Amino acid sequence: MPAAEPKYDTKPAYWMARQLSLKLGLEAYFPHENLEDLLDWQLKQIGSSLDEMQRIGVKTFPRQADNLYFADNEEAEFMTNTGKKLNFYSTSFCK
């Protein structure tokens, strides 16, 4: 939701893109009339709705996997110039 009202006659980016798509005959790529309809459709894909999000603000979902980036039993290894798995700062820029 917007933190502040837009100044002057500012239009949302979705509105501008949809208006261009209508002029170019590409309306199939922007089937929703406005941003609220698009957000509602997206939220319904995950079991929520725009009305619910406006009411509660934040919704959490249980994680489906413990490790999102590596497969089970895959060694997590990062190639760094110090030989460590993880650097908190880049030593390649320090001289």
C-alpha cells in the first residue's frame, strides 16, 4: 500500500505499461484493469487476497524446505580468495 499519496497527476507504472500495451495491441500481457486487480490475483495464487493483506498487513507461511539453495547432502562451498567458505568483507579490494 502506498506510504503517501502521489503528487500532482502521477500515474502508477502498471497503468502506464497497460496503456502502452493497449495502444500496441498487446493487451493480453496486461489482462488486469488496474494494479489492485493484479495484486489480488497474485495473492490468490498463494492462498490470500488483497482484502486480507490490507486487513492484517503481514502474513507468514511455513517454510517448505530447510535449505532453499543447496540440495540435500550437497556440500555448500564458496570459492573465495582467502580459501574460507565465507568472507564478511572482500580482501581482493584491500591492498
